[in-house]
Amino acid sequence: MLDARIVMNTQSTDALNRWTERGKEFMRRTRVTRRRLAVFLAVIGPGLITSNVDNDAGGITTYTIAGAQFGYALLWSLIPMTIALYVSEEMCARLGVITGKGLSDLIREEFGFRSTFFVMLAALAVDMGNTVAEFAGVAASMQIFGISKYVAVPIAAVAVWLLVVRGTYRQVEKIFLVACGFYLTYVVSAFLAKPDWLQAAKETVIPSLHMNAAYLLMLTGLIGTTIAPWQFFYMQASFVEKRVGPRQYKHARLDVLVGSVSCMVIVFFIIVCCAATLHAHGLTNITDAGQAAQALEPLAGKWAAGLFAFGLLNASLFAASILPLSTAHVICEGLGFEAGLDNKLKEAPTFYGLYTGLIVAGAGIILIPKAPLLKILVLSQVANGIWLPVVLIFILLLINRRDLMGEHTNTWGFNAVAWTASIVMIILTVVLVYATIFNPSAAGLGGTILHLHFF
């Protein structure tokens, strides 16, 4: 009996020790997980914000027209665009994290002022059109709710200016992250539209390329608004301003991945929503996202229309805050001026002056009677597509500099994707310009933008 008790006590002690060790291991893993989560939450922001702000007023207009005009036919392009978006943004995140410098700053240091001046000029021209597009989105969405653009646009401009000028980087980033969540309204709108999910899935995985100018113009617009050059400058500057270093690089990369995937998921639901309602009912002549929201009500119900309109307002205000910031970063970094939201107005007058000027000009153009808003909205996205390969080439030359990046240069896979994206955009641009010159009547999107040409 005594021997049996000794054996039982020994077994109980061993079992207790095993459970104690398991408990310690569980607590250790929990602490590690918490630390990793804390680091990720501290780093997350630039990638998620930058990717989702791509779905701005001009972008939503482009996605709306794509769904209304071509139905589900362009959904296949979202998969390669997701890959290209992640690869291009990850390169910028890596440049910022490893070098601690903004993209415009690196271009000036490595390629000289002439190249930087060209980048600054292009950024100012393209982003000016994009900023106008954002305030056009504010006007269109608020008109649906019965508020005149002459009231809504000035209020929005003042609100955006106060948010950025009076807040710190951390405060502004938190508000931007909340704004990202409101994009889920498009997911709800798509489900309320009751699309043909099987057809949508089929068109997503099976490419259907059409060689005509209208289709290629829209494809270029989709790529231009999804992978916009301004985002590279803003995101890299954000990682630098947030002081994310090489030790947090893997968390920065995860931030970019989450942002890229969530961005394209929202694009998918916007196109599906418009394809299931507008295209299915023959409403292919939609000219903007606001008109689409109004047209959705009799087709998918007032909730779908209201959510679509609210999503447009959120996206417009979100992007109207960030696009001028990107331009201000490009120019101030290129010229060597102080830049960043943690600087006070007196510490960075040029930075905040540029930001203010872009907001005033963008909002002011919208208030001009009979301003050609459709051309501004769509061509601003096409201009993004034209400028994209130029910026990508600069990024590729920088990221492959071993003296600059050390062991963090590109892999062959990243180089293949980025160079392919650049070459595809160059080919699309050449084809579109050729079609515009020799067959301008073919460059319109059917009845929607029949007379929308490059010249």
C-alpha cells in the first residue's frame, strides 16, 4: 500500500509539474503575442490609410462607371491590381523604413534637382485634379441629401483644413483609421443589390480583355485610381513621420498587405453593386457616383442608395484631407522645407501654405458654375495611370541600390511584378493616345463619356 501511495504521489507531482510548465509556456506565448500585437497596432496606419484612400471620389466614380458600362467584365483586373498595389506600396514602405527619408527627398538626393522638379510639377498638376475630384464627390453626395454644393463644399473645406492644421499626426491618423471603417457601407449596398454572385466570381477569376479604346480607357482609369502615384509619396512620408524603423519592418509590411487587400475588396463590391443594378437594368449612361446613388434607390431600395451616398461623402472627405498632404510632402521634401503634421504652422509655413492653397483651389473650382466636373473626375484618374510608370521607375531604381538599401533590395519576384506594371501602363498609355489621335470618336465610354478625350 505504501509503495502504491508513493507511486501515486510521484505521478501527481509529475502531472502538476507538467501543468505548471504548460501554464508558464501559455503565459509566455500570451506575453509575446501581446507584445507583437502592441507593436503592430503602433505601426499600423500608413498602409491601411493610404490603400483605402485610393477609393476616393474619383475612384468611386471610375468604379461606378466601370460597373454600369461593362457589368462584371472588369472584375478580373482586381486580382493583378491587388498584387501590383501591394508590391508597389511595400517597396515604398521599405524605402521609408530603411532609409528614414521620404520619396521626394530620396529622388532629389540620388537623381538631382531636375528630376525632382519634374516630379513636383507632375504631382502638383495631377493632384490638383484629384483634389477637385474629391470636392466634386462632396458636392454630389450632399446634393442627394438635399444640401447645396455652395453650402456643403465650403464647410467641408474648412473642416478638412482644421482637422489637419490643428491636429497632431497621431490624432489625425486615428480619425483616418475610423474613416476606413465606413467603407463597409459599400459591402452592405452590394448585398442589398442582390447580384449574381456566381457570375461575379466567374468574371473575377477568368480574364476577358477587349481591344477597344473605351474598354482600355476604363482599364487605365481603374489601374490609375487603384495604384495612384501620390500614394507612394504620402505613405513613405507617413512611415518616416511615424518613426517606424527597420526593427518594425515586418509589421509595416503587414500593414501594407492588410490595406491592399481591404482596398480591393471594397472596389469589388462597388463594381458588383453597380453591375447588378445599373448595368442589369440598362442604365449604362451614369456619369458620376452621385447619380448612381440616386439611380440605385428604385432598383435596390433607399437603404442601398443612402449607404452608397454616405460612402461617397466619407471617401471624398477622407481623400480631400490626404491628397493635398501628399502634394505638400512631395514639394517640401523636394525643396528641402520642413514638412509633417507634427510641425506647427509657424514651423512649416510652406508645407501648410501648399496644403491650404490646394484645398482652396480644389473647393473653389467646384463652386464655378458649369465646371466640367466629369472630365476632371475621370481624366484625373487616367492622368494617374499615365504618371504611374514614371514614379514606379524612380522607386525601382532606388530600391535596387544596394549602397542605399543594403540587404533590403528587391527580390527578382518584386522586380518582375513592378516592371511588368510599369510596362503595361506605358503600353496602355501609348494605345490610348494613338486611338485618341487617329480615332477620337472611339475614345469615349459609349453614351457615358462619348466626348471625353485627351485633347
